[in-house]
Amino acid sequence: MSSDTTLHSTPLSAATIARFDRELAKYPDDQKQSAVMACLAIVQQEQGFVSADSERAIAAHLDIAPMAVHEVSTFYNMYNLQPVGKYKINVCTNLPCQLRHGQGALEYVCKKLGVEVGGTTADGMFTVQPGECMGACADAPVLLVNDRNMCSYMSHEKIDQLIDGLRAVKE
Amino acid sequence: MTMNLEQVLSQFHTTAAETCFHGRHIGPQILADLNGKNWSVNEYEARGGYQALRKILGKDGGEGLTQDQVIAIVKESGLRGRGGAGFPTGLKWSFMPRQFPGQKYLVCNSDEGEPGTCKDREILQHNPHIVIEGMAIAAYAMGISVGYNYIHGEIFESYERFEAALEEARAAGFLGDNIMGSNFSFQLHAAHGFGAYICGEETALLESLEGKKGQPRFKPPFPASYGLYGKPTTINNTETFAAVPWIIRNGGQAYLECGKPNNGGTKIFSISGDVERPGNYEIPMGTPFTKLLELAGGVRAGRQLKAVIPGGSSAPVLPASIMMDITMDYDSIAKAGSMLGSGAVIVMDDSRCMVKSLQRLSYFYMHESCGQCTPCREGTGWLWRMVDRLERGEGRPSDMDLLDNVAENIMGRTICALGDAAAMPVRGMLKHFRAEFEHHITHKTCMVPAYV
């Protein structure tokens, strides 16, 4: 990020604005702030993380203070406030998953990728994080890829298959 | 063969064959006749869907039902809130000031994050229209014209499924203006969370819906008088709404008779942990725990039952000896000293260390405390640090009393129930498995072999 861009909000694409407006339409005209959760998630999906510029752009679109957006992005665990790997992997380690090898799954993902918990691979492909309850306890071990994709019954073999598959994804 | 991203990921999506379509429910109402593919509006109607909405609006050839009649039926059914508190649904609906002249709101709490609970995800994924119909009936009964379903951010596929179902329901005329030609109008939308357990607390959820940090509000005022955007609001759990269409079609008395007195109907129990077949099982309220355990394939092969957390991670643990004698309903579990909660049954076998188990739960509550109230913000940290040092063999003899003291001093001293939720598992563990904690202090190690 160059210093001059921090002074200006990133212009949002027309497609992004259209997605924002679809969310805004759900709420009363005088309650635009309600769409902030969805707008942040949309930006994260498109850009990989939520930058300060993006927060300002969302604030401008919703007519709220940038700090009101920042309060939300910092409160909820799934928003990335820093760039992460191309694929962010969150492995649930809460008790019900732990009883079915959730912790082992997290350790195996880290070992396979050669990163510490919370770390990103040197090639920028993967970030590995522990997760709290994802509401899929009977599918344990479970992990999320880039927030929106739940992967169930993640044995070591399946983790191998997932990581190898993601590395080989055809663009 | 090279696959694109979607193809790679789709290999790991559950089909729910093991957790939902196992044919091992007993008299299911919500999960009946589902196969993972028949979620759409036409198939829902083929199962009798939207008949209850037709009935109350008088669009089935009958006279229709008044708001009071609908609420009376729900009261008669004995339906109690399926999210955790077990509050009588009909009574909650009667609190809504129906004559209030301004906007009123209906909210569905699908922020399912209580560890062990994974039922609402399957309802939303495989039978979304039953929630829509239940919400439409509730909205009619309380004179509400706008609703939101707030869905756990981690289950984005279910959020997208629910949005698709909303589109179908609007196109079919079950949502929107003048539903089925009546003078009842109801607009329903979906919203999502993004990783905050606390938003399952109803007032934190409202704050989040308003686009704010999910910090719970002081009650009173309760949402019925001051809810979303300060307007009268009724909030129910996903499974609660999903129970309503059956009740309207079959009557309150029939629903009550499915369960036992004061504990009407069926309940979806999510069984996780040390069983052969973890999954969701919809069974009548009051079914013996032994039957539920049998449906779930019993305890892992070669192991004995040690303990069960019967209602989600916030519920006090119960030892096997007590569990084997109780029935799965609000009153029976409460009498045994725990709670039915969300119906999340976490099973632990005899290889499990209770200190290690509590260590993980205590970390969770510390991590998820919103930080608003000092006893919870600081106390959950104290609880975790003490349980953590006990687990690591660095506990002190005085820790036993201190742990109980900290837990006691959190309880009842916070705005919302997260403080109690953090303290209750600690006290439950100390009550039933004190010897294991003492063993950790004396011997610096677990009573059971290394945790697997």
C-alpha cells in the first residue's frame, strides 16, 4: 500500500456496489448500517482481507463513520484485518471436534504446510488458523476454506487430498 | 485431471447421509422425508408444506384462524424455545404488543454456535421452507410485517440456501405483499454473522443486525418492547419456528402428546464426541437417554461411557451413572442438575480427561467473552489460566477453592448469560469429577492415559 492511497478510499467496482446494494435493500432506508456485516464479508471475499481503505469505502457507502465499520471488523473473528494466504484454512478445535481429532487435524495441516498455527506459507498460498465452534460438530474434524466452504470429516488422507487439490487448482 | 476450485472443495462437502438421512429418527416432524435434494418449494409443498399457512389465512377452504387462535394453539402445544432457554413459545408470542402502531419485527436466531450444536444448519440446508413457513405463521399471529433470519457466519452454504429458498417463497407468493390474496403481508430477509459466539445471545444478535459490535443489552427492557431498531421484536430459534407448521396442521394437543407434559413435541438432538454415529436425531421429548445413545450407535467401540454434557458446552456435565437414568426433556435434565439447552449432547468415554476437556471449554469462553462486563471479561481469563495450569501439572492445592470461587463470582453478575455459561461447566466438573482435578494437583498428570 503506497502512502498516498491511504488518503483515499479505494473506489469500489460497480459489481461490488451492486452486491452492497442488494444487502442494503433488506433494511429500512434509515438503517443502512445494518448492511455493514455483509459489505465487509463481500470485500473480504473479493480482496482477501479488509483494508483500512475498504473500511472507509464501506463507511462512505453506508453513510456511517469509518470507526463504526472498524468496530465491527475488529469484533468479529472471521474478518481478516491483514492479508492472508490465498487459502485461509480454519480448523475447529473446540471440545466436540477435539474429541474427534480436531486438534490432530490442525496439527497435521500445519505439519504438512510447514507453518506454525496462525502462520502463512512462504509462497503465500495458505494461512492456517484454529477456529471456534462452526456448528458442524457431528462432521468433525471440520475446517473452513476462505470462510465460506465447510469441509467435513477431514481425516489426514482428506487433508492431503484437499491441500494437494488446492495447490493444483486450475485458474 | 485438473479441477477448478469449486470442484476441489465440493469433494469435502457433507452429504449429511450420516448425520441427517440415516433413517434413525423417531416420529420426526422437521427432518421427516428429507434426502438432501428435496429442499425446494415444490417438494416442500408435496410434503404438506405451506398447508399450515394456508389454513390460518383461510386459503384451504376453511375459515382461517385469528391471531389469538394461533397463539392459543402454540400455547396448548407446550412448545418451548429450542435455542437453549426453553421458554414457552406461545407465552413469548403473547408478550408482543400487537396493537403497537409502529413497525414490529420478527427475528430468527440461527446463530448456532453453542459447541456441540449442529441442528439448525441441517434444517436450513435441507428444509429451509419449514422455517420460512413457521416465521410467516408467527408474523401473522403477532401482526408483524418484517422479519430477519440471522444465520451463523460459518455456515455460509446454509445462508445461501436460505436466501435461495426466500426467493422461491417470494416467487410462489408465500412471502411478500398480500400473501395468497389475503391482507397479510410479510417481508423476510436473511442476514449473516461472521464469527462471534456472543451473537447467539438475543440482544447481541439484535446489535449485530443493526450493524454493530455484538455486545448484549441490559434487560429489561426486553426485546418485546425494545428490540431491533428500538421496536417491539420477537426472537425465536430456528428449530422453534420449524416446529410451528406441524402444530398448526395437527393441533396443539397432538404436539403435546408427542412428548410429555410441559415438554411437548419432538426435539432434534445433536450427538457429538465419543459415539459411533455422531449426528442429529429427531426424537420425542422424554425419550430415555439410553435410547438416544443406542440410535447414535452407542459409545465408541471398546469404550465405556464416562460423562455427558447434555445441552451444549454451557450445560453442567453429568456422569454416566446419572445420564443412564434420565429422559431427554427439559424437566428431567434440570432435575438431574443440568439443562437440555440446545439439545447438544457431547459424549465422553472413559479415555477422556475431564481437566483437559474443561481446559478447552474454558479457553473458548475466554476467547468469546465480549469484554463488556468485568466479571466475565476478567473471570473467564482467570478460569482458563487456572484450568490450564491444572492440566499442565502446575496447579496448587488452593486452586480448587479459588476456581469455584471465581466461577461463583461470575454467575449472576453479568449483563448476559455468557458469564454463567463459562462458570457452569467449571462448577459441574468440580462437583462430579473433583477427584480428577485433585489428582492433577497431587500427581501432576491425568488419571487416564494420554489424551487421544
